[in-house]
Amino acid sequence: MSLSADRPAIWTARLARRPLRRPQAAGAPRVSRLGLAMVAPAILLLLAFFFTPVMLTGVFAFTDMSTSTGIGRGSYVVTPTTLRRLGDRGLGADDAEAISAASYAVDEAGLAAARDAGTDAAFLADIEERLTGETFETARDFELALRDLPSAPRSPRALKSAADLFGQSLVNHRFETRDELAEALAAHAPDVAEEMREALTDDAYTGAVFTTENFTRLATQPETGRLIANTALYVGATLSLFNVGLGLFLALVLFYMPKPVTGLFSTLWLLPRITPVVLYTIMWKWFTWEDGFLPILAEQLGLPAFNYMKGSVVTAWMTMISLNGFIGASFGLILFSGALRAIPLQQLWASEVDGASRLQQIRRVILPQLRWPILFVTSYQTLSLLSSYEHIWLTTNGGPGRTTTVWALEAFKTALSNYSGNLEYGLGAAMALVLVVVGLALSILYLRLFRFGDLVGRPRIEF
């Protein structure tokens, strides 16, 4: 038999020796160890730089963490401010006086404090010998007892300074645990009601506690409405006029222009994006401040000349939106231009044969195929604008007044940079968490608006 005649038998024998494999469903992805090894670093980076910060922000948002509380474990300190706050909640004047009253006891701690303060050795020896173990209710009684000692100083000021070293008071004294403060309150002010002592103990804690007060404050303070309106105006105007509108317009115009001109204009529009932030804001200050280009030009034309960046609310908004918009327009220009180049020219030629004009080509042929890039630019730039504040901070700083302060800038100032010095980390984290929730909600809205399921679905015609 010939070799060619034996080939079917040979192949049949080989196939018989191979183990049968379960057929894989059409479209089902194949997961291999190599694929998992390649995906694992990306998952780790995603967890480290996205999910972990978001989770920590969510945790801090439900705390009252600030500069005064610190970020570690706190202690318990009763201060005059604590007593005043409790006075508004029912703490009587007599109870407050009983808590803040100082007593004087000659014990080992007081003697050690006096020794460390450099008290005269002979005077300290008389105190230890004659007054150890005694307690005095008032400073006057203790000073009289000290004055009777043989080595007592003659100066009333020195005598008072020595007496203060033995003073014991709950006010401004640091207790490490809650039980220590509770025992001291029970011993020092037993007539104070137990529920008021519990409230005092809770209020005396200097560390951060879990609370929903941040969100209650955001929901009730009148400034929240102004911040929401400013943010909506900033994001909406910048996104529609520049990031999507101007970027798409430039991409369409350059698409119909010769390539050498297209390259030149594309490079020029990239300058706002590649310019360092500080240098870019300095250029805008030179452009809009009193001695800048625009005021000088306006003065030559007989128009009002002033600081357009901070001189009025209207010009401040125009400057802020334009400054951020030109950066976003360059981003949209890059993506839209690449998407336009991917459209087959045969479709445009066919539309011209059918007599379509440029506007009809854009409306009927180009824009339907740009839904995916428009969706990406819209969602990405919305999230970017919601969280951006650096250009506003470096130019108007939310002014004039606070008329151009947006939510992200207020969150930054609250948590990291304010004039009072008390940085409210918890409130700033709550404001940042609100931005995350709003960003996710808008992303879902965009996906439904642009029919994301149809964009990623299987084509109806397969080749």
C-alpha cells in the first residue's frame, strides 16, 4: 500500500491516543497561569492606589479626626472649655465648681514635683516631716500651714509657687484611660450626677471617635448649597464648552484640513497640557492681572481695565473656566482625532457620492461612530473636574471672597490647608467621599445615556 494511502490510518491512530478535551463555549475567555501572573501586578496596584485610599477615606469620613484630636490614640483631659460645653447641656455651676476645685495633698508625687522644681532642701524636708499625708481643701489653708514651718520662705509669691506644686485638680490633668478619669471624678466630685460624669468623660476624650456628625454638618450648613452650585457650574461649563465641545470641534476642523496644518495646530493645542501647572498659572496671571495683556488691551480700546482674574465675579468665573478648559480641550482633541482617523474613508467617499454635505457627513456618519470616544472623554473629564482644585487654588483661590470655591477646593482647605490651623481631617474626608459617590453616580448615568451595553456588545454582522 502506498504512503499516501496510509496517512488516514496514521492520523486516526494519533487522534485516538490524544485525551479528549471538553469543548469550550464560544466567547468564553481562557484563563491560564501565565495570564493570572500578568494580571496579578495590575490587581495589586489597583488595590494599593485606588481601593485602599477610597476605603481609608470612607473610614476617616465617619470620624471627627482633626489636628486637635491627632491621628493616634487619645487621652482624657477635662478643660475649662469642656465644662463650658457641658454647661449648655445641663451641668450646674455648683457641679462645675466642684469638678474644677483644686485640693492640696502632701504625698510622694507632690514631694517629687517640688524636688524637681528646685525647692529649698530645708523647706522641703520640713514639709516631708510635718505635713506628709495631710490634705487641704483650699490653697489658703495649705499656704497657712506652709508659713508655720521653720524653713518657710518669707516671700508670699515663693510660698504660693511651692503650694501650687502640691495642687491636685481634675482640670487640665491628663488621664490615660477612661477608668482613671471616672475614678477621679467619683472621688473628687461625688455629688455630681452619674449621667453627667459619663457625659463629661465622653467629652473629655482627646482622640478621634466614630460619628456621623460630618455628614449632618454638610447637610445642614448653608455653605453646602453654594458649593454644590459652584461645582455644578464649573464642571458643566468646562465640560460642555471646552473638554468635549471645543475638543470635538477642533478635531473635526483639523480632520478636513491638510496634514501639515493639522500637525502644527495639534502641537499648539498640546501646549496647555504639557506646560507645568505653576508656569501655566503664572502665564494666566500675566495675561489677566492689572499690568497684564488683557487689561492693557482693554484700556487701549476704552474698555474697563482691571484684574480680570479676581476683580469681579463674572470675569473670575470666565478666567477659571477658560484656564481649565484649554487643558481639557487638548485632551479631547487627541482622543477625537485618533478616533476620526480610524473611520474608514470609504464611508465618507460613499456619502459624498450620495450628495452628503460636510455637516451631513458629521451628523450621519462621523458622530454615530464617535459615541465611545465621547463617552470616555465625558466620563473621564467629569471625574477629573470634580476632583480638580490646583489651578483654582493657584489663581483665584476661590475668590473674590468665596464665590469661585468649588467642592474639591473646600475639601482640600478643610483637611489640609486653612488659616485657623485646626485641620479637620474627618470633615475633609467626608467631602471627598461625597465626590466619590457623585462621580460613580454620574459614571453610571453616562453608561446608560450612551448605551454602553450596545457599544461593547457583539456586532450583528460577523465577518
